[in-house]
Amino acid sequence: QEFLRVMRTIDDRIVHELNTTIPTASFVGKIDAGQTCKELYQSLMDAHTSRERIIKNCIAQTSSVVKTLREEREKAQDNVALLKQLRKEQTKV
């Protein structure tokens, strides 16, 4: 969760990023706005792709844990702690 929060930084600061990417009238000739916008777009796409990959990996790992816990639950149906852990992992997915 912490890693995902850090990865959202670019999204959370998008207004600031746009304001610094688009030059003011005094900097129009010094900065290539088209290029800086392309770079900002590419960094956003890279961040989104990376975040999506991490989320899918997390879902796959947690689903695997849920499957294992379900199998254990079938063997020990009276284990309350196991049921609580199973429900916690299901909620996480």
C-alpha cells in the first residue's frame, strides 16, 4: 500500500506538473512546450503501467493465499482463526 501511495505522487501533483510544463509568456521561446508535454505524458503512462503491473501481481499473490486458506479451511472447518484470516485475505483481494 505504501509503495502504491508513492507511485501515485505524479497523479496527485498533476496540476503542479502541468503548471510547470506549460511555459508562461516570458518563457515561451526558451522551452519546447510540445516536448515537455510529451515527456509528462510518457512519465504518466509509465507510472500507470507500472502501478497496474504491481496491482495485478498483488491480486495474484493474494488470490493464491486465499486458495490455500480455502483448502486448509476445508480440512479444519472448526478453526475460527483460519476463517478470520481467510475473510481478511478475501477482503484484501
